[in-house]
Amino acid sequence: MFNLYWPWIFGLLPLPLLIRLLPRVRQASITTIKAPFLDDLFTGNHRQRRQNASWMNWLPWLLLLLAVSRPQWIGEPVALPIEGRDLMLAIDISGSMEQKDMQINGQAVDRLTAVKKVAGDFIERRTGDRIGLILFGENAYLQAPLTFDRKTVKALLYEAAIGLAGKSTAIGDSIGLAVKKARETENNNRILIVLTDGQNTAGAIEPLKAAELARAEDLKIYTIGVGADELLVNNFFGQRRINPSSDLDEASLRRIAAITEGKYFRARDTSELEQIYAILDELEPLAEEEQFYRPTDELYYWPLLAALVTMLLTLYWRRWQ
């Protein structure tokens, strides 16, 4: 619908008339030249033409007032989430993530590929949340700061490569980096999801100490241990069963989650990983309460342009009449 933000501006409409009716101030100190013939210029046809053009004098003034009153076009209501979260994903890309004990569509894939598939879908669903991405191996790196641009975060996750951050695993440093970034935000609803397949073997800070720092910053941590419990491998004597997740430190991951009032999950295959992210959707649900806003387009430039065109036409008309 059409709206005027400052309609009271039209109270100034009679201002030019009031100024004209004010008594003329005598300026005795100013030397003037009297031209008696000037009054004759507005007699007869000249006066008639001046009266006919009076509307052209008022129209630019009316259009200028319309522009100053801020005409707007207000669109249909658009729903927005009333509150979002700051959600950081910390993904392990150490050397052990190349273990091919996960499956997608019946095909064996490495752990990182499975994580990309499931976590990418999770990122896509986080409407209204700011998403950040930390990649860690021997060191932890902020791959994407907190942003509403889910498409970019997902693309950066898909570009992650195993071993890019080193072969070791610095779980504590990844949590510490998330804590540092949490201090830079004012949102009280802050979540960190740490996904790893091993134990802390590198870094400057111990995971439990980092968890204590996270608790002090009201940063809730959910931990996910990924990797199969059993895998058949071929050797010279045939097949044998191994536990590819023997290095997974589940006790520490549980403790980290407990310290921050989060939760620990175990993902032995892709289906379990999908179920975990579905559970996370329920634990940290999308904002369902909505508020509405109306998109507003400013239209002041149209009456302003019309006023300028009208003034030019008035000058042209007076010049050639």
C-alpha cells in the first residue's frame, strides 16, 4: 500500500502565499530604481497569461512537498525468525578421517566424505542461524566465521581435504578457537558441535580445560564420535575383523559434553550420523516463533524528478510566451 511517512509536511503548502502576503519591508538604505513601465507588463494579455500559468507555479511546490514527506510503497508482510543461534561446527580433518568404513548409497567412502554429506544437509536446514566452520587436525583453523550465508559455509566444508591441517588431532585447540569467537558475539544462544574420530594428540590446550572455558562463556558443546566399530580387511591369510575406531576417546568426548551441559553421540555409520543431526535439530530446534516486517520502497525520487521537470517546463513556457 502507499504511505506518507511525514504527512504533516503538507502543512507547509500555503507557505509561499503567506510569504507573498507579508508586508514589504522598507529598505531605505538600499538604492532602488523605479521603473513605472513594469506594472504595464502584467496588464492585458501578459496578465492573463500569468494567471493561466499560476498552476505551474504551485505544482512544483506541491511535488517538492510530496518528495519531502517520504512517500513509500509498503509490501506484503514477510515472516522472519524472531531469534537465531550462533552455531559453530568443528570438523576433524586429520589423517585418520581417510578410513573408508562408512557407506553412501551402498558404496564405501571415507569418514570425511560421509561427514560432508550429512553435515552439509544439516547446514542447509539452519534457517535463521549464523553458521561458522572450524577445521582441525594438528592445528585448528577458522574456515568460515559466523554468517547467515549457509551456501558459502557448505561450499567451504565440501572443499575441506584430509590432512590439510596436519595428521594429528587438536580437539582442545578447536574448542579454544570456538570459545575465542564466542567472546566476539553478544548472542546468548551459542552452540558448538565437535566431530572427531580420534583422541587429542596435539595442540596447546587440553580438551577438558577448553571445555571449562566454554562453560564460562555459556558455549554448549555437542560431541560426535565417528567411525565404525568393526571392519573386515583382507590379508595374506584371508579376512579378519578389526576395530577402526580403537583410538576414539569416547570418555573425553562425553566429559567435554557434560561439562558444558551438552551431549555426546556415537556415529558408527552414515545412517546413525543422519539420526544424530536429526536429534540436534530437535535439541536445538529452528526458531518457530516468527515476527513480521513489511519491505518498504522509498519513492521520493519520483515526485522530486517530476518537480524538476515541471520547473523546467515552466521556465520554457515563460521564455517562449
